[in-house]
Amino acid sequence: MFVHLGGDVVIPIKDIIAIMDIESSITSSNTKEFLKTADDEGFIVNISNDAPKSFVLSERDNKTIIYLSPISSATLHKRSGFFNDVSLK
């Protein structure tokens, strides 16, 4: 199964490590440093010209890729089916 991250980017669900909300994540100095280092090393792919709402940490062929997505983390979670096993009772 695949997840559409925005723009023309679609990745296999099995490659996803984490889907994070950008606004709440960048309040942490560790996350800011992680994203800055990843950007400096060329691991970040910006999907669109819009402001990113989330980032998706993925690994494919032993290579880490971080996608900056204009789609909210909640929507990406729903698209990926991660919430299918969660009961809201």
C-alpha cells in the first residue's frame, strides 16, 4: 500500500518510520537540530512551495529521507491506515 504525501510524491507505507506535526515538533531544540543536520546533509525533500505542515521520516534502500509535506500529520496518518487499529471507545 502507498501514501500520497503531497505534490507528486507517493511512498510505500512500509518505508515510513514516523509522521510528525511540524509545528509541535519544532518546539523541541533536539528536533530543530535534527532537521537542520538532515537539511545540511541533503536528506530533506521539500514536496511543495507551501509551508510544510508535517514531515515524514522514511527509509528506503538503507537511505533516510525526510519529506516536508503540505498535508497535516493527522491526514497522513488517516491515509496510511495507522488509525485503523485504534479504538476510540
